[in-house]
Amino acid sequence: MGGISIWQLLIIALIVILLFGTKKLRSLGGDLGGAVKGFKNAMSPEEENKSIEDKDKDQTAATSQQAAEKQPESKDKQA
């Protein structure tokens, strides 16, 4: 009797989405995920941290390379 029902949770979720919008909630989720990942990296032993940092650097380099490849395409479209 004294709990929160599924309908009440859905109404609260709908109000939050209407107030903040999906983009802001998505970026908030990404920031929260990054914070949790950073916390896990800090709590793991040093040997694992080095391998995780190397993987992160590789992913960042790949993302940067993909972004660099996409930029000339957008300049060509604008011209």
C-alpha cells in the first residue's frame, strides 16, 4: 500500500523528460558513465590501470582520426 507504483514512476519520468529534454539527459548520462569509468580505473590495481589507459588512448586516437576524416567532407558540401 505505501510504495510507489509503476504508474507514478512513469509520470515522474515523463515530467523529468519534459523539463530537461532528451539531449540534456543523454549528456548527463554520458557524464555519469565517464565518472563511473574513471572511478573504476582509479580503484583497479596499477598494472590494470596502465593497460586501460593504453586502450583509452587508442580509442581516443581512433575517434580523432575519424573526426578528421569527416571534416573535409563537410567542407566540400558547404562549398
